[in-house]
Amino acid sequence: MRMIFRCDPNLADHLPRPVPARSALPDWLRDMPANAHSEIHGRGIRTVKQCPPFVDAMAYGVMILLPCDVAVERGAFSWDWKIPEPATEGHPRAPLSFHVAAQFAGAPFANGGRAALKFNSFWTIELEEGWSLFATHPVNRDDLPFRLVSGLVDADRFHDGGINFPAVWTRPDFSGVLPKGTPVAQCFAVPRDNLQLVFESLDEAHQKAYAQTVAEVLAKPGVYRKRFRARRGRLTV
């Protein structure tokens, strides 16, 4: 399955390319100890760093990166990004634009009447027939001072215009710099096939398998990783 990214020819040398999400894991995860003492258990326990579903979710798909440093001073955003004039008509030059508050009034993520950010896209994204692009906040990244609004785009059809990424700024007291290369959106290719939902009661064989699986998982570490976790292929560029 190919995911094709295209950018304006005049900006090709000025833009960070989207990267495999596994290469953009945060420092706090890398620095986290694999084990920690639990007062409740009275012993050492494994941290989420040893939880494959937690890490695999963060490492899955592709990360879209902020193209330049953005300075933030209590809700005011600025940047000094000198790039050539794009060759493509209607192409953005600013890393950010905004959605007015009226566009999401009544939504649970409404930001106290403040405008929402829009991370402008400098890449078009094309997927193969029958696939859509699911864009969401970088998984488990509550350390970022914004929260991306998730969206689904039929990128097998819509691929000649940029896909922008709206977000709510969650740290009104933040002052500092959002550095170039900050992950702003995590993207997955998802099939558009209709789901068929099937509901069954556990028969005797499935009850036995359930009990055995749970007992093995509780008895020793690494059972899921060694027996059930699928091997993941590397993304090719």
C-alpha cells in the first residue's frame, strides 16, 4: 500500500518530510524506566514502556511535522520563516491559520470562545483506491500544548489539495517555542470496507481458551509480545 506525498517544487528543500511515527517517539517514553516500584503492589511492576499495545499505537502510521519554529506568547503566535514564493497558485506560505470559534460552537472541545488553530498542509497525500486517511492527535501525546481534532479524508479521491489539520490550543498560559519538527498529526491509511458485526456467546472451547490465555498473561510477563504480537514491516521511502 503506497502513501504518496507531493509538495510544491519551490518548497521541497524547505519542508520536513512526513516520517514513520516510530521514528518520532517522544523523549519521555525513551527515558521512562521499564519497571517502577508500586506501593499498592509492594513490589516492582512493569511500566507502559513494556506495554506493546501502548507503544505500537504511538509507533503506527505516519507523522506530519511542523515546518518551522512557532513562537507562542499567551495565545499569540508568530514565526520567522523565509521560504520562496510557491510555484502553485493558492498554496499557503504560513504554517498556521485559524478557525473562528463559531465553527465549533457547542462542541465539547470548544475553547472558551477562542479561535482554533489550523496546521496548514504543505503536502498533498494520495492513497490507493478504497483507502481513506485517518488523521488524529499524536497518540498518547498529552504533553503537546494542543489537541488535534480528528478527521477522515477519502484521500484516494481527494489528493490534489492539501489536507489541513485543525487543533485546539490547550495551554493558554504557554510561553515559548513550538519547534520545527514537532509532530502535529498522526495519520493512518484505513480501508473503507463495510464492517459485518457478528455477536456470539463463548462456547466451551472459547471459554477454555479464554481462561488459559488470561492465566498465562497473568502468570508471567511478555506473553502477548512473544506469542500474539504481529511482526511489523518497515515503512519504505
